[in-house]
Amino acid sequence: MLNNLNTLTRALAKKMARDGAYASKDDVEHNATNVRCPSKDMVTIDDPWRYPAIPIHRNLHATTLHFTPPTPGAARPTYIAAQSPIPEKGAADGFFACEKFLAKALESGLGIFQFVAPSKTGEAGYISKRSIIGQLTEKINQPGGKDLLIGGRYTLKNFGPLETTYADGSVEHSDKHYALEVEDTKGVGNPPPRVRIILTQAQVAFDNKVVAATDIRQASELMDELHKQAGPEHKCTMVVSHAGIGRNATVIAYREMHDRIENGTISNPEDLEAALEKLIMEGRAARGPQFVHSEEQVRELASTLKEDLERKTQLKDSDVGRQSRNAASEPVNPSVSHWIMPVEEARPATAPTALAASKEVVAAALENLFQLQDTPGDGNCLFHALEGDLHNGFCQLPYDEVVAVRNKVADVRKNEPDNTPKRLEYNCSQIIHELDRSKQTWFEIPEDKMVSNERYADFQRRPGVYAGDDEIAQWPKVKGNEGVTVIVVDAVAENPYIKTYPSEGKTSVEKIDLLGTTADQIREQVIARLENCFDPEFDPKGLSPVKYRVILRQGSHFQRIVGLRNDKEREHTDSQLKKQKKENEAIDRDVQETLIKRGGVWTDEAIASAQAEVAARRAKQPGFINSVKAWISKKVG
């Protein structure tokens, strides 16, 4: 597929350049990526409010995409692929580019779905200052910002994170979806009608300029949430990313193709490749030759869709689901399989007779069950989870320690005595798989597809190279880790499981498939396996008991599990977190409102003075001491 796609794209690029298909820099603003915007189907503000005769002030670096429906007359959502508006440094009004996007979104009633880089520190509720949500928040917090008039037409009424109210009266604020409500001063009626749109910020990693399969699916699910919040009539979305051709194009293409797999229009790999090639070329003809920006991203997208197709085919061909409904009342026991062989070559056990739990059931079962410590998503997350220091709910190793741990683990592979052809072929297959997954080319694959343990060890030493099953199996054999067993809970595998990697001196590995049709059944199995893995005494780093390292695996990401919560603790923890979050937000709002009333000065001295005033005012309220202490702790952390 790629060869033909590249040939077609080269021809398209020449034609678009020859025909002058792109808007000039005088016609549309763009950021520093130098990605040009095709003039055909370029998005334009219908009601320009500032310098209407100057094209650059009414055009957006955005394209409306119209894909050919899989069957004639089939209704399809329309997408707008757009380049992120970046605030211009030193400009008299750096908010203007962002304001145009908001004006268009309000004018059309569309939501905005924007890709941003994840927080480098893993900060919860992180909002990028350069994102549309971040720029709007900053504008509102400036003097007079609460009276903001967007696009010379829309008067700000409400803006903030979406709220979910629970039965106990507690309120949870989203860190991804924000609602913007305005009054349309040019609308018909008295008072003027109100318009409400949803702004969504998707923190998606873009490692090596590629969106991985897990992130593609998660972004698509987040877009489903946006549509659910916006209402059934809002199926046309403005999807924004930095260059406007990469992350947004990939997820738009994925959603189009995934829908066709789900509705049965695509039922085999040949049809999938042909349909994907056609769809990408339609996107490139509209948005430019870089739509789905690289061969590596096309490969990842195709691989993700093939997995979706395989799963759809398996579900269609199997009648296990129907059988399970009839047997749902029967007790379900875990299926335990053993194999005595090198752990990285372990073969799956015979398919269990009970129904393997779906990922949705497992997700519901594990929600708030674990006491988790997150890790950086830098390719070294396994080593952070195994040995990282604990700080504010985060496991992280300094870079030099990551290198040291990688070297120790790799030395185990280097000294592996098994150098049979089967082993050397296995080593090569693992390297090829990782290079394909991470889209790297620095390791030269030998023609005979045989890689020695020593060369495989050199591969494992490189920081950032994804570490998985092999490295988990090698880690307990490192000197100093004797007697430590690693247990991995994989919640998002096609058939979720718990796998135990033994300590030094043992070669067997145990795999427990999570079986059942209800969350309670899955939770019982997980608790039964893990409840004795957490001792009251923790190691000096404060991470976990010495006998076990218990890890949660979610796709390519690993987190440390340091304990289990029972039902009462889960309810209590959820309630406390929601209550504390609500109190923190209330104090933050009080401080911001105090600063605004004082004239909007945001110096350190002004903020400190406002905090002192809020503290004095809230001192008369019940629960003041605990709430302010927690708020201060949050700020210091």
C-alpha cells in the first residue's frame, strides 16, 4: 500500500504546486511549521468583525474534509482539520488568532478538539498556556476579561470545566472538557439567544512524531465524549493540532475507517488497505500532501485498524458471548496456566472454557481498586515503575539511574547461556518488533535474522527503547533483586491477565487469565492474587514491599501498584478527593476574584496579599484550617 500511496502523493504534490492550490501568507495566518493551507475548502469566518477587506483576518488555517461515503447516500460526519492558533509574541493582540477560532466555532456551533503535548511532570488537570483553552483562560483573567466580546459579536456568559454532580451532592470538574457559553448579540430575540460549545484538550504523546495505537484509540474515545456532551446534533468537529496535518489527520482517518469496520462495510484486510489508501488520498487532496504526515504514521494507523478488524472478526465468528449469557449465573474460576521454558518464549495456554473478560468489564472492576504511582511516559516507564522514587504520587528515576538499571538488566541478557538458533531468531524478532513500534532505524538488522544475546543486550541498554516482557523477566535476576517477584496486571490486553515473573533460580511463569462477565467477578480474582503481595513494611524508597513488585500495564505504559483499596476505602477516597478538589477550587476562585476586584495586578506580592485576605475571610468558615492546609500543600507540591 505504501509504495502506491507514495506514488500517488508525489503526483498530487506536483499538481497542487503547478495549479497554485495553496493560499498565500497574505491570505491566511499560520504558525512556525511552514505547512501551507490549500485554498479550496479553506475555512472562513462568515461574519468578519475586524478589517473585513483583508483576507488574512477572515481565513483560518483549516480545511473542511468531505470523504466519499462508503455507500452512496450514507450520512457521514464532517470534520475540519486545523492548525493550532499560536499567540504571537510581541503582538498588540496575541489573542486574535485564537479568537478567530472561537468565533468560527460559535458561529457554526461546532466544538473544538485540540491536541496538545502532555505535561512533562504528569500534572493532573494540566492546561497548556498555548492551547485554545489556555489562551481563553488567560484572556478572561486579565482586567475586563469577564466582559469579553468574542468576534465582535458573542458576549461571554460562562466558561469553565464541565461538571458532574453525584448523588451525594459532590461535584467533579473535568480536566479535559470545558464549556463556553455566550450571548449572541446579533441573534434574534430579547434577550439575545445563547450559544454553548464544548472545547476539549487531548493530551496525546507524539513520540518520534508518531501517535501510537493506544493514543489513537484514546483520542477517538475522548472525541466521542465531546459529541456526547455537545449533543447528538453536533457531529461536525474542528480538530486542531500543532501543524494541522499529523495528530488530527490520523485520528480523523482512524474514526472514518473504524466506523466502516464496525458497520461491516470493511470486512477483510484487502478491503481495509484499499479503503485506507483512498481515504488518505482524499484527505491529502483536500488538506495537502502531508495529511497523515509520514510513512511511519500511516503504518501505525494501518496496524491499529487491522487490530480493530481482527477483533471485530473474532467477535463475529465466535458464539462464546451467547453461551456466556446462559451460564452467567454459574461460578467462574480463574484459569491458571503454567509453562516451564524461558519466560519471553512462553506460549499461550489452551483457550479457557470460561469467557475471557472484556476490557470494558476489567476497566470497571479495577477502577479505584489500586493505590497507584504513575511514571513518565518516556520509553523508560517500566524501570521507573520498578525502581523509581516516590514523590507526590509519581515514580521517577534520575536519568543516570535509568542508564544504570538498563545496563544491569541488559547484562542478564548478555550472560544468557542459550545461544541456539531459535534463541537468536527470537532476539532478532523482538528487535524488529520494537523498531517497527517506535519507528526507529538506528539498529541494523542482519540478513540472516540472527542476533546474539550480546547484541540484543546492547539494544536493551539504550534509554528510551521500549522495555517490556523480556526486561521484566530479566530484572529479578539482577544482583540485589534476588527473591523479588514481579507481578504484572494487564488491563487492556485483548484478553486481560495477571502474569507472575519469578525471582532468580526459577524458570516458570504463571499467567492467570481474567475470566468473567461482571466487574465483581474480575475484582475478586485480582484481590485473591494480590492481597498478600503488600506487606505493612515498605522498602526505604517508600515504594513497595520487598518481596514483590506489582505493576499495572496499560498498553505500552507501566505504573506501580503499591496497595489495594477495599470497597469502603474506595468510596471514602473518592469522596475525600472530590471534596478536597472542590475546596481547592473554591479557594483558587476566591483568590482570583480578589485579584480582579483589586484591578487585575498579578505580581507575586499582589497574589500573596490576596491569599492572606482570602485566608482571613475563610477563617470564620467551618473546616477552614483543614481546607487551607490542603490547599497550601497542593500549591507547594
